[in-house]
Amino acid sequence: MMLASRISLIKPSPTLAITAKANAMKAEGRDVIGFGAGEPDFDTPDNIKQAAIKAIQDGFTKYTPVGGTDELKDAIIEKFKTDNGLTYNRGEIVVSCGAKHSLYNLAQILFEEGDEVLIVSPYWVSYPDIVTLTGGTPVILTTKEEDGFKLRPDQLQAAINKKTKAIIFNSPSNPSGTMYTAEELKALCEIILKTGILVISDDIYEKIIYGDVPFFALPSICPEIKSQAVIVNGVSKAYAMTGWRIGYAAGPGEIIAAVSKIQSQNTSNPTSIAQKASVEAIRGDQSKVGEMVATFKERRDYIVRALNNIPDMSCLNPDGAFYVFPDFSRYYGRVYNGKEIKNSSDMSDFLLDEVNVAVVPGGEFGHDKNIRLSYATSMKNIEEGVRRIADALTRLK
Ligand code: PMP
Ligand code: GLU
């Protein structure tokens, strides 16, 4: 079969691939502990499920407007007002089939050959490929662990040239969990404002934060930036709704209208029933979010301590999201059964083969020294998984 050449430019999502592999191994009866999945292990709260059931019973099962119902857009507008102090109108909001879909559509309507798009590394695995598929060029800005994996203003300034169209920004970050303070955001905003580039801010982990650093949307910190900023968010992470596929983007009307236009030629509207459920998620009782975050925090505290107790391992304490990104590189160069562990991919294979622990190699996020572990799994799994990792590492010589 003759496939279009563009498909050879990208790889399958490694996070989804590793999760699928771990699940397949479990189905075969192997006792796998999965730290791969980037999705909450909690069930979708009941009030949200009930809203979806009611939508079905009421016959709310037809096409909706392409960019989402007015009801859901209004709920999102209220969220921006209450949580972020930002004012948007319906023409500045589009609802898509997940935040990934919003990002994909945004890239399609904004980027083309000759455009450079800045991506902060460690980055979420899909950003570079989403940009590559447009013909644009991803430009990776590598941060340092000693800077908390944060982009420095001088680094941003130095990367911007005439071809630079945009930066994709993500705080709290997947995979590092790092968050920028208000002052740090302000310094980056000043450069974005001065140079006139666009910023796509992926705020999907906004609600999964542990209290040390408050969350600010970029236009809340720097109101003048609003006409250059698109915020992407969704219900997947905050409300344990990964399977429902609802995300959204907020930004200048011209950009949002173009996203709706392209969406009208690919998916049409996001699922009507999931939209009703998302209205309840955003407007309804928020107490379950607090409970989930409190549980994530207990796990974070445990896993960071446990990993730092392993010899030759270092792990930063993340401010948000549900990932840790420890440095395994002091174990590279060591050997097991005649095979040298050379990089994060070898290390991940070793952990899966040797002790049935699934993790995502840091190389997939642009940082080969590190490994990503999602702690969106039970405390029992975390305890056992870290114990197995520590044990496996003692076998390397
Ligand atoms: N951005 C980041 C940083 C993510 O980790 C994810 C996780 N899937 C997404 C976007 C996409 O989320 P979804 O499509 O489920 O809304
Ligand atoms: N965002 C999650 C992760 O990083 C889910 C999988 C994906 O869409 O990449 O694991």
C-alpha cells in the first residue's frame, strides 16, 4: 500500500504505546506494575456519569454545533472568569475531542512550512509530532534539571528569530511536574509580548497542583498578552474523564473560528453526551477534584522520598501533574547479563523485562537521562513498583 510520506515523519504516541503494552502483558497474566499511563486511576465522579445518562435518556444524541454547545461554552466561560479572572465570549471558545485534538487543530490552522515553533524540553511527547505534521519545524529548547526544568527568559529570547511563529508552553509540565512562579511567567510574557510571537499554553494540569506554587494562566499574569495567547485545557485530568474526549481552546476569535472550520471537516462536534457530562464536571460539585488531588499528593510525597532513597538516583519534587521524572543516568554504562544499559530506552526495557515495571523512557520527552513514572496508580502499586526498581538496579554491575 502507498502511504502518504507525511506519516513516516511521525511515530505512534509512545505514552499510549507503553500503556497498551503493559495492559496486554497484564491480560496475559504477567504481574505488571504500570507507571506508564498518564491518566487518573480514579473513576469519573458519579454526578458526571449521571449527567451523561440523563443526556441519553433525554435524547440528547444528535449532532451539536461543531465547536460545542452554547451551554458548555458558557460553563467554560464561567470557569475562566472564576478560576483565572479572564473574560471570553462564545466566539473565543471552541470545544474539541480532547485537548490533544484542540492542539492538533490549532497547529493545523497556524503553522506551515518555514515556521519555527518553540517547544520546551522535557516536553509532552505529542508536541513535536503535531508540529511536524503541519510542515513547520519544532525547535527544542532544552532546560536543565538544576533550573527545575524551567525555561529561562534569556534562553527564550535567544531562540526567537524572524521564522518563530509560536511557543508551546505547559505548566504544570508533563513529564516533569514543574510549575512556573508568577514572576517567572511574567518574565517570559514580557518577551512574548515584545517579540509578538503566539503562545499556546497547555493548562491541562491546572487543577492537579500541590499548593506550593499557585497556578496562573498566562493572560491572568500579563493581560496585554491575551491577543497573542491561546489556552488549551480539558476535563480529562481534573475530572478523571480521559475516555470522554472533551478538551477546549480559548483565544482570539479569528483563531478559534479557524479551529471550528477545520473541525467541521474532520470530526464535526465532540460527542453530545460527553459535552453534557462536561457541563456537570465544570459547573457541578468540585469536591471530588480536591479528594483526588489530596490522594495524588500523598503518593507524590511517598514516591519522591522512595526514589531519592535509591543510591545514585535523584528526583525533583514536582509541584503539579501526576508524574515524577527521576534521573537514572548514573546507572547507564552498567551491565546486566552481558548487555549494557546505554540509555533511557534500554533502562525502561530492562525494568519491564526484569521486574515487570512499565515506565516511559525520558528520551521520548527529550531528556534521555530521565525516566517518567506516573503515580496515577495505587499506593500499594507504588510501594511495590519502587521496591522492584530498587531491587533491579542492584543487579546492574
Ligand atoms: N497535554 C498534555 C500535557 C497531556 O499530558 C495530555 C494527556 N493526554 C494532553 C494534553 C491531552 O489530553 P486529552 O486529549 O485527554 O484532553
Ligand atoms: N497525556 C498522557 C500521557 O502523557 C496520556 C497519553 C497521551 O495522550 O500521551 O501519558
